[in-house]
Amino acid sequence: MRTNMIAYRRLALLFAAFISTCTLSGQKDGSTKNYALLRGRILADVHSVGFGAGIGPKWTSFVFAAEGANGTVAPVRIAYAFYKTAQLPPDSFWNYSLLYELKVHRDPKCDTTVQAVSYEKAADEHGNELPPILVLQPVNNAPSNLLKPETALPCYVLWYGQYKQIGSSAGQ
């Protein structure tokens, strides 16, 4: 009886992992219709200590200045999903003067503020708390007035390969 229960639990876990993989596969290729196109510029990189571990994608994030049709600019958090380090954006990506179009999925579960993504907790090898580490790094040419600590950052998920550069402005 105990052997059957263990086998049943393993089967349930395997099924759950399979369903999760299928869901992630459907999202990563952009084939679902639940996406939005954001147009704008990179404001800041969040230099997090870790990218994640285990099965599934790795994650990093950055702040994006989404440009509205009426000329407004609103900072948003982009949670960037990738599998291999080679899928991270190139160094040239991190420049405010470049205009991008991102194919993203809205995810309110990772909404945050500029203050919350600015620092990471730190501890020494004995677990003693150290001062927080500044991880929010504005990119080249980014205006600082869009990164106020109290600014709310709606979150969008961007899978690797789902962005393209659509312009630049040499004057910025």
C-alpha cells in the first residue's frame, strides 16, 4: 500500500512538471495571443547576484521606459527569461539612446517599485546581515528623473529573442 502511494505521488509530480514545461514552452515562443508590444528604451539594469537555478528558465530583470502613443513615458519592470547565458542581451543593448520593441506578457505577480529593485540583502559567510547591495544600475544616457524610489513598476515578462531594436537617437 505504501509503495503504491509513493508511486502515485511520483506520477503526480511528474505530471505537474510536464504541465509546467508545456506552459513555459507555449509562452517562450510567443505563440500565445496574450502578449503586448511595448515600445521604448532601456532605463536601468538590475545586477542581481543570481539568475535562478533548477529546472526551467533563468531570470534577470531591468527597467524599461515604455513610450505611450501620446508621448508619455512610464517606467516598467521587465522580467527577462532565458535558458543559456548566451541568450542574455548583448552589451550594446544597455543604452538609453536605442529604441526597442518588446513582445511581453503582463504579470502583476512581479509588480514592484524602484526602491524594491534597487537593493538586495547581503550576508557574510556566517549569515550575519550586511548592508544591502545597490543592484539598480542606470544605463548609458538614461535620464535619472524616471527612477524615483516611490515609482510603481508594473511587471512584464519578456522571453529571450522576443525583442528588436527599431531605432536610435544619436542626440541623447
